[in-house]
Amino acid sequence: MNPSEEQLPVEHDENATELLFEEPTTTIVAKHGSTSRAFAGVICGIIAGVLIPGALANGCRFYFPEEMQAGTAWTFLWGEHWAIRVVASWASAAGAGFITGIIARRNGRLLAGIAALPSTLCWLVIALIGWTQKVPFLENQFEVDISIGNKLAASLLVLTIIPFACYGGLAGEEAGKMFGEHFDSRNYTLLGIKWYHYLWLPIVIQLLLVQTAWACLYAFEWFRNTWRAGMSLLSIVPSLFAFAILWTISITFDGVFRAYKILSGVEKVPLGRSRAFQVLKYGLGLPLLAAALQAGISLLHYGLAKLLTGASQ
């Protein structure tokens, strides 16, 4: 180089360097249109609206063993537990609406309301039969006796199932938009879970709902005892039992949520660990642990009751 020549500074293109070392990105394209997702969301919402109340009914029947021994058939009306039936229907409507919204991702409120129409029509028919004491469009009429509590409950559910479903659909729509790109990145999945897992998942979900329904009723009973005891030292015992049961319910939900994240691919399993083992650990192990703790709490309750009864005699 000629020393008389002036050396010009070399310009550095930062954008070119970033492009050189930037990892290639792929665009996730939605595999299904809004119409097909809306149809699937409504169908899944209707199915969930049928299955969830059935599982909750089984859990309630386990809490009322005398009615199981009596052979009482629980269909729409759960005996005289009409208040429990209303709460369970609200929870089922919100859950089914959430499923509709998260699958559809758009118009979740509207589609959840459509999915709740069959349940609403069923309760409308039950309310009409209850108040008229007759089955419509039946030639050989016979008198139908339904208690006033169940009549009011059926009428209330006619007015409130769709609003609860719409609320769940709106929440599900937001969740669907948040995780929609992840769901689309996984082939042959529903909510990120491979299709073949749905051969066993409904059975496990039904068992978990049965367990949750029984535990919620048991916790409610202790809260009612706490209310009756008032602000005294005696209220400490039922309060401890109530919070212990709620703690076991939280263990179940934590395990189920963790298992879902692993199955759907939201949470990656570290190398060297079995994915199936992690799913079984959280999805079955923690609920079984919660069930064992609930059984222990129930036995402790029975033992204290026998001890206090024997001491009073």
C-alpha cells in the first residue's frame, strides 16, 4: 500500500451482520379456518355440557351414600339437592363455554351460547312439566309431582345457563388467541394434545371430576359447621378441616394443569426424563395423593367424632 494514500475507514453494516447470524424463522399458518373451528367448538361444548354434570352427579352421590343404597336415579333432578344442582349446572356451563371459546378463538361468547342451547331447552321442558304437572304432547297424561325447590331451580337455570356459558366462552376465546399459534404448530392435536390421548383422557377427567365434587361438598359441610360455631375456639377445628380439604383440591388441580402443559407441549420435559412418566406423575400421582389425604382427613374426622361421642357419654 502506498503510504501516501489515505486509508479510508471501513463502514460496518450492523443490519447485515444481524441478518447473517439471525436464525431462520418459520411462519405458523392456521391449519383450520374460523368456520371449522367454530363448528368443532360448538360440538365439543355440547359434549362437555353433557359429560361434566354426569361426573359431578356421581361425586355428589358418593357424598350421599344413603341415596345410592336406596337406588335413587339421578338424572336431571338430584333428589332434593336442587341448590347443589344449580351450582353444578353453572360450573358445567362455564366449563363447556370455555372449551367452546378456546377451540373457536373467535366469537367465543356467541358460540358458547349456541352450545348451551340444548341444556337450556332441556331445563325449559323440565320447568314446564314441573309447573303444569303434565308432560306435553303425551296422549296418556299422568300427574307429575316435582317439588317447589326443583321447579324454581329449573326456572332459574333456564335464565342463567346461557349467561354463564357466554362468560366461559369469552374467557376461552382469550386463551385460544393466546395459545392459538402453539396449537397450530402441533399436527393432529386438539388443544395441543395428540388425538390418541383422548382415548383415555375422558375416563381420567371423569374420575377427577367425581373426586372434586365429593371434596367440594365435604369442604362446604365444614364451612357450614364453622359458621354455626360462630367466632369461638370451637370454630378452629372445622376451619382446619375445611382448609385441609381445599388444600387437597389445589393439589389435584396443580397436578392436572402441569400434566396438561406437558401433554400439550407448552412445558418442555428436560432431556433424560420420560415424558410419559412426568404425565403420570402429575396427572395421576398428585390426584391419587390428594385422594389419599382426603381419605385420611375423613378417617380423622370419624375418629374424632367417635372419641368425642364416647367422652360425652
